[in-house]
Amino acid sequence: MQQHRQTERADKGNCMEQHQKQEGQQIGALEFVLTMERLPELKGTEGTNQIRKFFKKFSSATKEWTESRRISALESKMIGKAERAFDAAMKHRPKNFNEICRGMEGILSEWDCTEIRAFNELWEGVKRRPEETLDEFAERIYGIVDRAHPGLPPNFVSDFAIKHLIRAVKNLEISVGLELARRPGMSFDSFVALAVRAEAAQKATKSAESGNYHRPTFQQKTTVAPQKTFVPRTNRVVCYNCNKMGHISRNFVFAGTFSKERSKIGQIWKGKSPTSGSDDEKGRKANGKLGTIFSPKSGEELVDTAATNFENWLKISKSLSFPIDDLKSAQEAAADEFIKPGLILQRDSMPK
């Protein structure tokens, strides 16, 4: 009987212990669930101060747990960038909760600095180095975009890298051509190959236009024949004052010729004399001191030719000392250039 009673007491004690263990396990599971619900998730983009607050809160809430349980709970709270930092900390550090937390803080801080520098470089505009090829420049831009936007899918990284490459190319012709040639879904490698071909074609075109496409490597022996490059023309020069050949006068000083007033310009160019009639013969006599036939038609053609040359020069230079708005102003400006006192007009330079 006594042994039977002792056996019953032992069975009751075992049942009580098992019941307490079950209750403890249930309380522990409930505590675990409630604690995990209170703890936030960590993305890794919150900043250094917020990351430190997270680790302090997590450590104080799980200080009574075992190391393995704390590490598994910490892993369940990692998302995105923080998850990659957790994997990196687990590879290089022992399976100690505190060591893993400190390692993650250092990794995330370093990544934040790298991202900030890369993002600032993209924002300011990536500059091409002096001896850097376009292929190397594009590869560097792709790496900067990847560092500035970690965790971004590869297709989005390629799209952003293409946009930044177009922006970084300082050549307007190439950048506009690449923007027009770009197609949706185009890979980054295909776009870079297109850009390299465009740059090579532009360099070849400019070299051909400048005449530098053929440069012999050896020194050619050339023989230059003597040429008569100067022809004396003093016998064709006529003095404007005495009407004799062989010397010139530096001023237009004779009556009734080249008045400064704009209203008399038409009469001079059309061969009319202020003192004579309006026919061609009288115009020739009045302007005989110029040493050439100055007909009405030739004067108009002279102004038109000067205006045409002036317009062509305007298209090339686009920088004049006085504004030109229309053809009439161009003709007047050309007339002023030809009527300046002291300008010498030779016979063979006038229309015949």
C-alpha cells in the first residue's frame, strides 16, 4: 500500500511538471508572438540613428532569449537592403547576436555613404575623363547607377544608366541622335555599341572635312616650280584728282561725286551726274574720272553682288559690328562699305 501511494505521488508530480512545462511553453510562445509584433521591421534605408535605435530596442526586448532564437528573430525582421547586410554579417562574423548587430551597423553605414556619393555624382553629372573611351565611360556610369540605387532590378538599372549616359555626353549631335535612336527595352550593351559607332562616325566625318584623313608617314620630296606671284599693276592705276595713270590719290576729292547723304547714293550708282543729264553718255562723262564705264545696270549689279556676299558672310560668322535685319539694310550696308572715303576702287575690280 505504501509503495502504491508513493507511486501515485510520483505520477502526480510528473504530471504537474509536464503541465507546468506546457504552460511555460505556451506562455513563452505567446510572449514571443507579442514581442515580435511590437518590434518593427528594418529595411536598411532608415539612416544611422534609426538603425541604432532598432538594434537597442530589439536587444532589450529579447535579452532573455537564447542566442539562436534571437538571431532567427532578427533575421525575420530584415527586408531588402537590411537582409543583404545581415547575410554579409553572418559570413564574416561568428554566430553571436551582439557581433552580428555591430557588423550590420558598420555595413549599412558604409553602404549609405557609398550611395550618397554615387547619387550626388549622378545629380551633378558624371564627367568623362580625358583619356577615357566611350565604352569605359558607359561602364563607369552603369556602376555609379548600381551603387546609387542598390537592389534595383537590372532592367531599371540599364534604363537609368542609358538616360544618364545620354545626359553625360557633351556632344549635342551625338546625344540628340542617341535619344532619337533609342528604343523601348533596348539593352545597355546595345545602346553603348550604338553610341561608340556614332562617335567614331562623327570623328571620321570631321577628319575628312578638315582634310586630315590622309597623312603620309614619310617625308615626300617635292619640287616647287617658280611662279610669278606678283604682277605690277601700276600702269592700270588712275589718279582720281588729275585723271593720269601711274599714281593714285588717297582721297575722293572732286566735285559732285560720292556725297555723304544717303539720298544721293542712287544717283551715283546709276551713273547720273548732278550737273549733267540722265542719259548713259552724260553719266559716263560725269564719272570719267573713275577711269571705267559706270552704267546704270552695272551699278545695281554691284550692289546686289555685295549684298549677296554680305548675307553669305552673315550666315558663316553671325557676328557683325552693326545689325542687319533685311535685304534692304544689307544693300545699304554694302553701299556704305563701297563708299567709304579713302577706299581705292581699281578698274579691273569694277564690273564691265
